Amino acid sequence: MKLRNYTLRYLVIALLGVIAIWAGLFYAVILEEVYDNIDDGLKNSKILITREAFSNEKILNTPEFGINQFKITPLPKGDYKYKDKFISTFEFMEYDDDDEPVRLLETVFEDAKGDPHLLTIRASMVEEDELLEDLLTALVALYLMLVVSIALLNQIILRRAWKSFYQTLERLKSFRLGTGSGFKAPDSHIEEFRVLGRELEAMLKRNEEIYTSQKQFIENASHELQTPLAISLNKLELFAENNNLPEEQMMELGKISDTLNRLVRLNKSLLMLSKIENRQYAEEEDVDFNALTLQLTDDFTDLAEYKNITMTIVPKAQLYYKMNKGLATTLLSNLLKNAIVHSQPGSMIEITLEKNALSLSNSGNKALDGKAIFNRFYRDSHNDQSTGLGLSIVQSIAATYNLTPAYFFDTKHNFKIIFPER
């Protein structure tokens, strides 16, 4: 969830609660004020009626509500509390042909002779009730309009305020070390975002300088190692050809030559790993893995025939993926070479191509450590010629392009590269 939406969500939730509370309080106050006004009118009517009852006894004979909206009921002698009592209820109204709300005032008074009477005064609340309904509708509408308006305004304001921040994020996404294009933060009216932009520019500039320095060091170190290794190998070959050495010494020279060749391969593999992890293979294209598999199996035919190994391709679907073609070739070559080198003579290697996966299976006697097999310098202890970097290069290429390498053993070694859905 984006930051502005995250803050807006909590702002809207807070507004819903706060405005609802204030709207409820406002409605309660208005309702109380309406009742108070009606009750004041009823009290005034009470004073006028009781005053008239002292001077005109005929009013005491009003047992039912009439035009004057009051009734008087005689009470037996007794001790009555003279406190006013207000009641809200419903009564049938002929005009509306329905029960409508009314407000009643009940009180006890004594006539001129001292006899107690119950006075009930009625006041219709139809207009007030409609007023309260209209007020409630207006409050709900105002409540919704306020929340929506404030949310929209905040969305517009937040979008404007965070614009430079999201521009910075987009530029960071497209920034790549080693491309030569520096990072430039967008202008902003907000001080914190300007500081963030300046710090990012400085940090990425330092990273670019460190990256360039490390890249040059790795390339120079690799080159400087390749030269003496090549010279040493050439001298060993010349020495072996021009001298009649005993067989034991020749075997020792062979071992030294094998060790130097392994160092050459190790140097090349480490250099490639460094380049992959530094993302120096920028060119990408849609690679046809079906065609690439046919090409590479043909290239490895001589090695496979030397070990009497059969390679079979099972194309269940066409597999395309956008990546650097050189790295795609290295990925598949390392898997094929690993399978051929570690397969038993006379066995078969099966390569299966699916829409989003590439699998290789080859013979084996025991399972390998699935958790460590893709680590650097992990190798079979029985193979001294292995650099232990072949599958590590596969893992590095897979991580660069969001591929998922997997291994499992079911009487055979099974390696699988899972490609993301396209």
C-alpha cells in the first residue's frame, strides 16, 4: 500500500469516528432544545388553564381532549405531588390517518374549593418531528459530504505533497550501477524530500565510484592472474616435450598442469560470478530455450559420446524468456556439463522443456545436499577437478532474473529451473 493511501486510510477512519460523535452530540442538543421549547409552551398553557379554573368552574368539566387540547380529571382527596410530568407518546391524527408523536404534560392542581384535579395538556409534535427528521437527514448528508470532501482534498494535497517522493522512487527503480548515468533527484518544495534527494545523490555517487573501482580491480586482478598462469602452463608443456624425464616426474608435471588448469577455470568462473552479480550483462532479448538446448546438446555430443552417455530432449512446450543470451547459454551449459561429468557411463540424461520450467535428470548413486549444492565451492569430494562454482554460477544467474533453481533426488539427480509466469 502506498504511503499516501496508508495515511489517508487512517485519516478517513478517524474522521468517520470524530464527525459521527460530533454529529450525534449536535443532534442530541437540537432534540433537547426542541423538547424544551414544546415543554415551555405546555407550562405556559398550564398556568393559563389553572388560573382560568379558579375563576370559571365550567372549565373543570373537560373530561376529554377538545379544541383546547387539554382535559381535567377529578381526583379523590389525598396527598399529591404537584411536580410536572412530561411524556412523549403517539396518538391517532385524523388528518394524517396515522399515529403521530405528541408531547403530554400531566400535573395536579386544586380548584377554588381545594379539590384536586389531574390536568393533562397535549401538544402535537408533528411539525417538530418532521423538523427532526429533516435535521437528521441533513446531518447524515453533511456527514458524508464532509468525510468524502476531506478525503478527496487530502488525497489531492497528499498526491501533490508526495509527488517528488514517488518521482524519486521511479528514478531509483531505473537506476543501474555501472551504466554511467548518474542519479538526479527531482526538485521538491518540501525540505525533507530535498534533503533525501541530496543524500541519495551523494550516496549513489559514492557507490558508483566504489563499484567502478571494484570492477577495475577484479578485471585487472583476473587479467594479471591469467597471464602468469598461461605462461606457467606453456613452460610446463615445453619442459615436458623437450626433456626425457622419468615417468614419476612426468606424472608430477601432469598434476601441476592439472592444478594450473583448474586455477585458470577457477579464475574465469570467479570473474564471471563477479560480473553477473554486478549486473554487467545488460543486453537482454527473448531467448528461445528450445533452440538453445538443441544447439548446446549438439556442442556437448563429443563429451557425451566419450562417456557413452545419451542425451534426450523432451519438448513439452515452447520456452521463451527475456534475459541476456550469453548468460542463458552459460546457465544451460553449466547444467549440461554438470550432468555429463557426474553421470555414470552408459546412462541417459533427459532434458525436459515446459512452458515455465526447464528440467535435467541424470543418473546418480546418492542424493546431494540440496541446501548447499548451489553454494560456492560445494563439490563432490571424489572429483578433484571440479571448481565447485558451476552450480553457483547457475544460482547467481537465476537470482539475477528471478528464476528459481531446485534440486531433488529420486534414484536420479533432478535439477529444475522454474521461470516466472509471463
